[in-house]
Amino acid sequence: MRFLALFTRNFKETYRDLLALVFLLGFPLIFMLLMGLAFGGETTPTFPVGVVDQDKTPVSQAFVSEALAEVKALEISSYDDPQETLKDLKLGDLKAYIIIPQGFGNQVYQNWQGMATNITLNITYDESDIMVTEQVVSIIGATTRSFAKIEVPIMLNSSPIHIETKITYIDFIGPGIIIFGLLILIPNSARAMVGDKEKGFLARLQTTPVRPSEFILGYSLSFVVVAIVQIIIFVVLARLFGMDIVGSPWLALLVFFFTSLCCIGIGMIVSSLTKTVNQAEGFCWFISMPLAMLSGCWFSIELMPSYLRSIAYAFPFAHAIDASRGILTRGVGLGEVSTDVYWLIGWAVVSFAAGIILFRRSMAR
Amino acid sequence: MSRQDSNSLAVQTFKLTKHFNGLVAVAGIDLEIKKGELFSLLGPNGAGKTTTINMLCCLLKPTSGTAQVMGYDLGKEPFRIKELIGVAPQDIAISEHLNCWENLSLIGKIHGMGAADVSKKSRELLEIVGLLERAKDQVRKFSGGMKRRLSLIMALIHDPQILFLDEPSLGLDPQARRTVWEYIKSLKVKKTILLTTHYMEEADSLSDRIAIIDEGKIVALGTSEELKSRATEKQTMIILAENLNPGVIESLRSKYPVVEQRNEEVLISAKNLNFKEITDYLYSQDITIHSATLKQPTLEDVFIQITGKELRE
């Protein structure tokens, strides 16, 4: 088992290199802590939002009083006249207002009956405050989705609507930050192999009978261990900062695990294409930062132009964020996130295969 | 070549050539290294020694030509070759955060050795190169010389049939160099060894045969004695004497093609120089001779004579 000998060596190199270890676990840890402190717990920002209910059905009323009112980040006040809300928005008393159009209740009801129907809500917001707008729109979107998915008895009037999720900002940002933490596996895993290449150690190993697949396996396995440790730390931290785990935590861990395999695979590809640690790191940050942004680690990508979203969904990370947000905040099951999971598995397989092929090519120049 | 001949060869190259972006590094080398032979490639930096070795241990693909190592073709069966060879690269290639045992065990296990075997052989090798006492320390704390010694024995842990040693004593202090040389000598006959060096003493004292390599070509090949005897066609005598006068120098110049005078030293070069004839002549002129030596040719002289260049800049 040559790859096991290589794995043991690479793992020792990783955990004995204190500085690298600090970077590996410390960087995402600090990021997580800062995000948690900034947006978690009691300091959740609240946004004043006005609501005009033109639907006036029991469903729309429940939506306002049970769903929206329960969101800590929103401070809901009801209006009758849209002109009034617009005035308050202009005065700065409101950050946004929602007009629930006629038919909303019916649309939601159809969803409850298992018929997927588009739901329309009109949101008007103050676009001068981009960050707030972005968050408010995301939160309202997420709340609506979660509301529409809930199964209720058919006799709506007689039973109280129980809303399981109270979406806070940390619920929204948590999965994104975890994926971001995993993204930095790309530079870290690339660095390990390129470092050996730069110092000539890889050349020595290449004069031994180790096969390309054993190289890739030996190098990546040690980072799989690192990834598992990272995932556990991230999830525990996010939980401590108030992130709710509504769905199956195992399913979420599985999504994070496949995400980390994609990152390690991409790292292996980069290390086959570069010659020095500096080159590899530059290359990796160059791809992982835009990917983090494009995939929606920090904000929802729903407002992006559709061509950008198409690009985002070509990569695995937007899928990972969608799937983990769905599982963690809305409690969806494997069935609903299967497409996202297939994308992740596909990317993991393809990137590892490409890593092996590129490594074989670089072996005999 | 008959079949028996090729069975006795460890390495055989056929017009082995390597270009890097149009630059010729190795220009069609034909070499035959016998089993059990210690063969040296001697040449200045950039002559193509490392490129040649890297092709033979399957790290680089030849641009054209090929080679056989223990009967296996480079391009066709590289992994069969890799099982049989041990390589100590010119760059010290060790794993910095591992200790000596772990470094040796990595290479041993890659070659399929059992734990007990690895540990027994490791102890033996660490003892020989004087690293046993520090064997449990992470090697990043080691001096350059210690690292190189470890790098050398990592090529030996799996008892390879052929050893490729690329500048094995580079950066070692004289004492460590002697230890390494002694050890390499003790391996002779048991193993086939190809070493590259730009130290002529190293090539001279260790090798069965030496190939002098320059600008990617083999410019001379033979035993150390054979190579030096080429240089002895032209001998040099160095005389240290008092009261040398211009008349004596003039008459020496009339007899020998090269006569140089630096203060009290005279240097005379010619084919078949007669030591006694010169000293007798100087005595007859009442010159007091302090010393007179016939300079022994070195591989450096051979190199200069063939290439017109110094081995070391």
C-alpha cells in the first residue's frame, strides 16, 4: 500500500508544520469568529420593514403575523396605504416594504398542496444602502420559501400555523462561511504538493515505483483528514453562534465533505500546472476568491444577472451553498438537494481524474 | 553486440539526446556501463550530467534516442526500472518534518519492504554515516552535510541493484566527504554505481571508468590511468633555483618549446621531457637548484587539454 506510506508522511508533514497548521485551521476559524461576533446572537441587526396586505386571506395574514413577525432581523409594521409606506421609506423610517398582492394566499396554498407555483411578492427598498437591501431581500425570500414549504392541516382557520424556522442572519450566512472556509483547502492542498516539487522531494519520489494515482491519493487523503476536522470545527462554531440546524446534520456534513473533495481535487489540478509555491498560491487565490463571491458565500446570488448565475452554477460551490442552506435552515431532505449533490460528486470525480491525468503528464517531461 | 554482452551491461544508452526549448543539454550519448562497475560522469556545471542521470532514472523523457537499464527500456517499462534503482538527487531531497527513521521508512515502504526489514537496514545505514544518535530528530534542524548523508542512504534503504548518485559529496566538509567516499568504495562490485561529479579527486579515487562530459557530449572515456596517459604526452617540469641568468633561460628556450620564468621558478613543458638532462645542464651552469619536480598529470589537465576549459570556474 504505497499510498498509505505517502499519506502517513504527508499527514505528519502537515500537522508537524505548526505555522502551516495555524494558517490551515486558524484563518477560517478567525473568519468564522468575526462573522459570528458581527452577525450572530444578540447583535442581529434589525431592519424596519413595512407590509401592505392586499390579499387579506388567512394565509397572507398568517404570513405577516406568524412568519415575518417571527424573523428577528425584521421589525414589521403594517400599513393600509402603499403611499404611506413609500413616504416612510423616503423619510428613512423604513428600509423596505412588502406589498402582498392578491392571489398570494392561493399561490402559497397550492404549494402546500404539492403543486409548485410561483409566488409573487412586491418588495420596494431603499437601494442606496446596498448591504442592508441585499440582506433584507434575502431574508424575506428565505422566509417566504420556508413559509411556503410548511405542511399544515387543510382546515387553515382552525389550526395555528407553527413556523419552525426563525431565520436569523447567522442562519443565512453560516453555510456560506463554512463553504468559504472549505474553499481555502484549494491553496492549502496545492501548496503541499508544489512545495515538494519545488524542493525536489517529488522528483525523488518519482524515481520510485509510486504510480500517479497513488501520488494523488497519498497527497489528498491527508487533506481529507484536515477537511473533516475543519468541517466539525465550523459546524460546532456556527451552532454556538446561533445557527439553527433544522434538517439532518449528517446530510449537511455529507454536502460539506463532497465540497471539500472538490476543493482538494482542484488543488491537485493547480499543483500539477504550477512549478513553485508562490505560483500555486497566487493561482489558487485568484480562482477561489472570485468563486467564493460568485457562489454566494457572503450574500445571496439571486439578484445577480442570469448569465453570472449560470457561471456560478457551473462550479460546485453555489450548489454546495444552496444545498447546505436548504438542509440547515429549511430542513429539506436528500430528495430536494439531490441535483446539487450530484454536481458536487461529479466535480469531485472529474477534478480527481484530471489531477491524476495532469500528474501523469507532468511525470515524464 | 552479442547477447552475452548485453546481459553483462547494467546501463546502455543509444544516442540519448535531450533538448530544452531548443537548447541541447545532452547530445546523443552512447554509453555502456557494466554490472558491478563504478562509472563517473565528470564535467563542469551545465555539462549535461544531471540531465543524463535524470533520463536514466525515468524523470525526464529523452528528446530522441533511448537507453536500457538492467535490460528494460526507458520509454517502455519505466516502472520496472524504478523498482531496481536507487537515486540520490543533487538537490537534498528529504522530508523536513520527519526524522531519519521516518524518511528511510517512507522509501523502504514504497519499495514494499516490511517494517522489521526497514528498521534493521535503517539502523545499519544510519550507523555507517554517523547519524544514529540524531536519528529521532526532525531533519529540518540538521546541517547541510547531515541532510546530504541522509539523502544518500535513502537511495540505499531498499538495496537497489543500480545506484545513481548525483554529486554525492556536494557541500560536505572534508571529513564527511571522506566518510562518504569510503562508504561508496565499500559498495563497489556489489552494486552498479553511476555517479556524477565536478570534483576530479572524487572521480579519480572512486571510479573504475570515467567519462568526461562537456556541452552534452562525451569527450573522453576510460580508466583514470588511461585518461591521464593521454595528458602525459606533454610533460611539465617545475624548477626552483637561485641565480638564474638570462643566458641560461635563453638556451633552455632554444631546446624546449615552452619555458616560462617567474622570479626563481622555471616551468618547462615538452613532449618526453628528460628530467636528468635538464638538471645536469643547470648544474653545469653553476645554478643552485632548490627543487625540481615533474608535475603529475591530473584529470583536470586532461580536461583542459581536451576542452581548453577549466573544470571549475
